[in-house]
Amino acid sequence: MSKILPIITKEQFVEIINLIQKQSEKDNKFADFMENYLDGRFVPTMNDYNGLVIEKLLNIIFDDIEPDKYDITWFSWFCYENEFGKRRMSCRLNEIEYVISNAEEFYDFMILWMNIPKEK
């Protein structure tokens, strides 16, 4: 069986992840700044529909459509649980543990994910 490859390169993927990370950092800085003035009463959040569209497209590209029992996809795990790799969290796939500490490693992991047989 030949290896399935995504329609985007590792370089394109890393660029997308870096842009998402920059926007996330700006959003967090804005919320922190507003906290100084609102004293914990209400920190505004904005719906990030563009981010949701990008996430959905990446989930489709990497066959990561079905969230797990905690309603998390690999993409959301990497970005928000693993903080874009800063936490150096690990995950298991086919009894092998992978430490994911950056977007390049996450891309390589997602290639592996795409190529394991899924139950339909």
C-alpha cells in the first residue's frame, strides 16, 4: 500500500501553524490587557470564524475529522493543549510514543496518522 500524503507541504503547514500561533498570542495579550480594566468581571472574546475554517480544512486534509471522546482533534490538541509544542507533550500511536515539540514534528505525526487504517 502506498503512503498517503497531504495536499500541502510541510513548509506550507508550518507557515499556517505559525500564523495561527501568532494570532492566538495576540488574542491572549488582548484578553490580558482588557483584564486590567475590567477586573475579572468580563473579558471579551471574539468568535474566530477564520480560525475555525482553517482548523476544519486542516482536519479534513489530515483525515482528523472525528474528535475523540473529549471532543478534541489532533489539531486542537497540538495548538491548545500542547500550546503549539511548547509543553512538549507526547501521544501514542500504534503503541509508539511521540513527543511533539514543534509544527514540523506535528506534521510528521499527522502523516503517520493519515496512514493508519481507520474504522469506518
